Amino acid sequence: MDLLVGPRPIATESVAARHPHEPSVKNEDEAVLEKDAQDFIHLVFSGAGIDGSAYRSFPLARRLPACLRALRVQSIQEAHELVEGYPEKKCLAINSLLIGTTEFFRDPQVFHQIREKVLPSFTGKTPRVWSVACSDGSELYSMALLLEKARLLRANHLLGSDCRETAITHARQGIYPSMALSSIPQEFHSRFVMESSSGIRIDDAIRNSVSWAVEDVLKPLEHHGWDVIFCRNFSIYLDSVSGASLWESLEKSLTPGGFLIVGKTEKPRVRTLTRVGDSIYQKNPS
């Protein structure tokens, strides 16, 4: 999952006037949020059970104007008062601060390698797959389609988790805009994708094979014994300490010989993980 943070800020007076809560910095690492913004983000994240301290300031600051628009207020103070007085608004606020973007078979070359290099290692065994920060679930459904094609799909072996309840609700429904069909290989269309005037829906057999959970992966979790873990373009929005901790935690959750699928720019620095393909790392067998 990518957290959509919007375009890079342009240093002009008009932009600064329009987005007063965006950081005025020379580079992203220098971003420091003002106290009112820090307090508001803490209120929203804590209300959602999320550890906001692990996230870098710059991406959050870039999303604050969008959050204010979503809440239909003009200032951080108004937003704070609204969310504090109407707790149900916290869901809207957290969704506007953390927007996950993904798609079916994102980065096709990665899924080609999964099909050619990863799945053959599970001959005679049904792999357990966990998609971290799964957003709308399209990536995990993509994996489910590959497993079904290889006759390796079994119920209760795939889990998608995200810290946002609305994301998990969307994923569980398995309903997507019609344009999403273009990202799904033709070989899966007729059997596993149903089209309608309102969009496309993943076949019930595929949907029923996947479980979903609202979880914050940055908190201690009792997840172990996963053969494949997807965690793509999430760590780049965390501070260096939290990012390193995330990779260590996911490595411990993998079985010996298991695979970690990451984003293009992510490079987990864990001694027991070896890069075996584009965006694919394998845990040492023993």
C-alpha cells in the first residue's frame, strides 16, 4: 500500500497562503509539525488505535489540507473541536490522512516472478499469505487468483490487514470500479470476475478464501508461520527506527524459506533476508 501524500509542495506565496499547515522546509526530513497540528493528529490516530508517532511528519503535513476539506472546516482548531465533539468524524479524518493506493497485479513483473519463482517452491503445500496494509485488498485478491490458477488456494490461508476499518470493509466486499478490470489478466476475467453496470465484483469462491482484519502492524501482533508476506510501499512513510522495527517483525513472522514482497524502493536490511528477485526477499531456510 502507498500512502497517497499528494504532489511535492511548490514554494510560492499563494500555495503557502492556501495551505497554512504545510511545512515550509528545504527537504522532507526537516518537516516539523506545529503543536496544534501534532495534537490534532494524535487525537485522530489515538482514536483509531494507531501509533501516529511512528509516521514521518512530512507525509502527514501534506495531507492536512485534504483532511480539513474532508471535515469541511477552515482550521486545525476547528477540526480538533469537531473530531473531539463528534467521535464518528475520526474515521473520516484518519481516512483523509492515510489514503492507501494499490491495484490488481501492481507491478506485473513482480507478480510474474511470484508465479515463476515463488509459487513453484510450494508444490504439494498450500502457502499461508499475509498482506500488510492491504488497503482495498486488490493485491491480496491478485495473489488469490494466482494460487487458484496453480491449484494452491485454500480457505483460511490468506489474511489481509489494515489499520483503517473502511479499507477492510471495502476489501471484504470485493467490489471495484470497472477500470480495475484492465489490471487483471484476461485469463481470469470470465471465471473469477463478474461485471455489472456499477463495476466489477470478485467471484465468491475467491472472496470466501480470504480473511480480513483491522490491525495496526506497528503494534505487537501474534502473527507467525506465514509463507508469503506482502508489505509494499508502507515503510517509506515511517521514521527510520519504526521502519527497521517493521522489517524485523515481519521477518520473524515468516517461516524459514518464506518470501517477503516489498515496494520498488524498499530495501529491508535484515541479515536473514536475501534478495531473490525484483522486490522479492527470501528468509534463510534455517
